[in-house]
Amino acid sequence: MCGNKAFVESPPFLAFRFPPNPAPSMIPDLSCSLEPYFFRQTKNIMSYIWLGDSQGFWVFPVAFEDSYMHGYFWNGIEWVFGSVLEETIYAFF
């Protein structure tokens, strides 16, 4: 079942904060996803993203610059800092 996701402006004290918990073990259903138009509103909020090549993973975005999203990506074991080109994001949850 898809739930509504509230989008709020992240408080300044959360900026560039490390993800608070390990990523959930569940993988959201793509049918419950939102279009990437809203993705910039998820700064400092753990989200699941799907790329155009059908690859999906948990991400904790901390900054958006030009056309890149910078943040922590869950590799199955730990959070790793990196970047992804926003235009490659197909959908998110």
C-alpha cells in the first residue's frame, strides 16, 4: 500500500548530516513512486531512488548543485558518499 509522503523544508541544523540509521531492508514498490520533479524536496530525508537503467537504492541527499545530487548511498553494508546526475533519476519513494 502506498502512503502519502509529506515534503517539508529541512531545518538548517540538519544540513550535511550523516544518515541517522541503516537503510531499511525492504525495497519500495515502483508503483508507489513519485516523479523526480519532487526529488529536490527530499534533502536530508532518506529516500529510495530508481535510475533510468532500473538500478535502485536508498539515498540520503545532502546537497543539490547544478544538475547533481550529492549524498550518502546505501551499498548494502554502509553509507557511502557520492553523487548522481539528476537527469538519470527515473523515480523515487
